[in-house]
Amino acid sequence: MSSDNQVELNQVKTLTAYTDEDLSNYINNIEKPVVLKGLVDEWPIISETKQSNAKLKEYLLKWSRSIQVGIGKIPWAEKGRLFYNSDLSGFNFERSSCDFSEFISALFSQEEHKKPYGYYMGSTHIDHLMPEFKQNHNVKALSNKNALSSIWISNQTSIAAHQDFPNNIACCIAGKRRFTLFPPEQIDNLYIGPLDHTPAGQPISLVDLNNPDFVKYPKFKYALENALVAELEPGDALLLPSLWWHAVDSLTSCNVLINYWWQNTANYTGSPYDALYHAILSINNLSTDQQQAVQSMFNYYIFNGDSKALAHIPEDKLGILEKDSELAARKIRSILLNRLNR
């Protein structure tokens, strides 16, 4: 954040000593972000990172496959910020794909320039890029979570606040990363942009976190009052709960992050965003009275904390109201497909 708009943020809770049992408890009962100091300090790639960027580059090229990866190239004048252009009709960076080795060469070559391009490789499946990586690099506490692991590599870049549905452990492998986190309920103060026209797939905050315009976005001050910040060094990890908003600043000339995503619900249930899109389609244009009536329906069927609310219906007659049922999920999908295809 610029000196003119400096705001002192609260720090994420940090654990410097914890057992495997402690970690499992946090993962299984994740409610708030936690920094896990040194979680992956013993990984072989970390020892390479701590020697030099050249050693890191050698390690990445040695263990990776020759595959095409999607990248972003950001002009120096944008100061590494991946964002929209001035009128939101497009973006301020160039999207392309290239062989992973070409990306690594371009990234490391920027260290020689006074006005370097920002280079960014977003979420890339680690199993696809580095098939043998997991043999010596894993998080034991996630062994039963069927977590999806991805790798992110960049120089100095800034990613606007966004949210992901799965829970997340983000492990800093190289460089330094700063996460600025906002609870889910701060959405109204973050000035979220379009849902279907985004820089990287997820809706983002339109506020420049590092130079916020409080005249244009006055409620962002309230978001900052509720924000948390975490700075990670190689070996550290951030445990991030589902749907927390997070902005990510990569602070050094070479930054590598590996993250693990997992859900505590079955895959067949889908994403809440699916329901949001359908609600926009079917509820957005209703009258105020109708929307209030629909809100009552949602409160009753979806957000009702009373476990006995449906006790008047025989259990074998619940149908699509049955919880944790793959059969009910299939029925719902079938109903939706039929209705949406009319």
C-alpha cells in the first residue's frame, strides 16, 4: 500500500510449533487463516531455493516436463499488477502459452533489466508439470483429502482480491509472498467486478490494494479494518479457509508457490457459484415482494440451522431434500438440465 494510504493491518495468527495432530485438527476444523511457519522447510526444493535463484532454476528445469503452460506478460509501467485495462473492456497484460522452459528463461532474464516485464504462470497442475515431485514433497496431514496441487511462478506481481471455493494450503517455495485476507462477509466493501469477464477466471476486487482510491471506493476502508495480512518466506505455509477473499503480492524477482486445494463436501455437489449463476438468471429480475418471498424459501430450505425443520416429512420421502446423497444430487442435476434446456 502506498505511503499516502498506509493502513496498519492485523496479522494472521502464526504457529511456530505444532504437531502432526495439531495440523490435522486445524485442517479438519478450518475456520480462520493460520500461518504455519516452516511447514515444508524440509522439502528438497526449499534447500535449492535457499542457495540461489540459479539453483532453483536448475531444479525446476531438471524435474519438469516439456509442456505448454499459460502465462501472462505485464508491461513494466503496470508495476506487476494483473488487472483490467482502463475501461474494463480487456486486460492490461498479454496472455499466451509457451513451453515451460521458455517461460523459465524469460522469467529469470528479467533480473537483468532495469524495467522488467512482469511474468506470471498461474495455477498449473504439479502432477502434469513435474510427475515425480510428490515422491519427495507432500503434506502428510492432507493424505486423506484427495487434494489438488498446483504450482504458481512469477517475478514481482500483484493479484487482486478474489476467492476460491475449496480450502487451501499455500506453501511458499521461493521468494516472499504477502497475502491480504478479507472474511467472506466483506464482499460488499470490496467492489467486486464482473462475474463472467475476469483476468483469471474468478471475480476480483476492482480496488488497487497497494494504492486504494478511497474517494472512488469509500467502503474499502471498512474492508481494511477487517483485513488480515500474512507474509510468507520459503518453507512457510498459509492455511486459508474456503471463500475467504485474498489478494496476493509476490515481492521478489522469483517467486514460487505450491498450493493444495480440497473440499469437505463431495464433488458431486458442485460449486456454490453454480447456484449463484442460476439465481441471477431466475431471481434477479423479480419484484421486491417476490425476491423477499424467495429469500424466505432459501432461509427455510438452505440456511435453516434447525435440524428438525423437515422432520414432518418421512425420511424415505425427502427426495431431493436428502442431504449428503449422490442420488439426490443426480436427480437435482437432471431436473435442472431439463428446465434449463427448455
